[in-house]
Amino acid sequence: MKKLPLLLFLFFIQCSSQEKVTDKKYMDMETTFQKYRDIKARYDSLVEKNKQNLVYQNGTYFKKTLYNKEVREKRYIPEESASKFILEEGDKAYFVKNNAQHFELYTLQGNKVLEQASVLKNNNMVYLINNFTEGTIVRYRNEGDLEYMIHYVEDKSDPNKRDIMLRQEFINNKLAIEKNYKKDFEISKEQMLKKLADNFYHHSVSYLGSIDFRIEFNKENDVKKAVQETLQPLKKKIEIAIETKNDYYKEIGISKNYNQDGQPVYDVTIPDHFVGYWELKIDGKTNKVIEIKLSIPVE
């Protein structure tokens, strides 16, 4: 019986330490918010001192001496521009891009973007932080508490195809919902892509062969041959895109989702520049195509 008070005491210590961790995370948020406000203030101060040597374009300050020599395309992507005006501190640098309701604060190291923070102008609240180095996106509500956190693996060929590993949603800064994509999707994005061209071709041939396309031909073999000849070039195009990560690869849409039954599903969109685009749902556990359809825009 003497062990019971000791166990209760240890349980109390454990609960207290957990509560301290929660408090520490909340305090870290406040520290984080203040950090970006301070950086923005120092950047604005530096801008004021150098304004006569700067050009303001598309919400960003550029150095006059380099601005006119730079190609126009670079100016529209300031994080890639050599003429952007930066605040240098230690081994890192910062610059700001203004938008109507918020501003983006970029953290750089050399030519690499480490982090992008979005801050609302009306209340100076940070609402989104994307840490490219860690592969983490953090979203805050207007009240300043945590809304969700995403952990991902970056696709170096296309940032829009980042591979989500984990999504955590919070209420009152406490974890409410967790989706473990890494665990639930037994088929990785790379494995899905490896079979995508074959999966697309096989199911698109069956799809087109089953609709009114067949009435233009007298024989079943004619239907199959015509469908195959129509789709083989697109299949080859998909194979080349996945292998080379070319511009067409960037047009292919890929996202991880869950259907109504909680089944992990890859939603894939493949542009067909002749007719429209193909939509596929691929099982995240088996790599089998659950659904395929061709969407043709109405002009």
C-alpha cells in the first residue's frame, strides 16, 4: 500500500511536466511572432536609409544599380532576383515582399530560401510559416493560437508536388486530429509515379473503349486499335515527364487525400492538350486505379 502514494506523486509530476511543455510551446509562438516583427522593423529602417538608391516594384524593393540590368522575369520572382534589397545579419539575409493584406518575410542563406513567413498587416500577426529546410508548414489563427502543422518532403522539380508525411490539427493549442500520411499511404509517391504511365494507359484504353467512341467503328478490334493509337503518345509523354521532370511534369497534379471511407487516395490530374484532362484516383495502399474519367472543358 505504501507504493500507491509514490505512484500518485509520480503521475502528478508527469502531468505537470506535460503542462509545462504545452506552456513552453505557446511561449515559443509569442517569441516567434516577435522575432518576425523585429526583423521587419530592422528591414524597414534599412529601406528608409537607402530609399534614394532603391526601386519599388510589385511590392518589393530592388537595388537601382542592378535592377535595370536584370531580365523582367526575375523581378516577378524576387526570391530569385539578384537585385532584391536585403537585410544581411550574420550568415543569413532577409527581404520583404508586400501584398495588399499581408507581407511575406523571406529568410535566405546564400541563394537558398530557408523560410517564408506570412504576416497580416492589420494586426502584425504571423499566420503562416513555411520552413523549407525542415519541411514544415505551420498555420496560426487570427487569435495567435496554432491551427495546424504539416510535415512534408519537398519535390525539388516542382514545389507544388510536396509529399505530405504528417498533418496535425490543433484546438486551443492541443492536438485534436492527426493524419499520418506516411503510415497510411503504403505506396510512396515515387512508387505511384513509377507505375503511373502504365496505370493510366491500361485504364484509359478501357475507359474510352467502353463509351460511345465505339459507334464510329464496325469491329471491336478497330475500336481497340484506334483507342490505343490515340493514347500511346500521351503515355509516352507521361513517361518522359516523370523521368526528366520537364515542364509537362509540372502540369501533372498530384495530391494525397482520404475518401469518404477513410481510404488513402492519390488524386492525379493529367492534362491532355488535345481534349482536356484525365482525372485518376489511385489507391494509396495497393497502387490500383479506383476511378478514371476524362474531363472535356465546355467552350
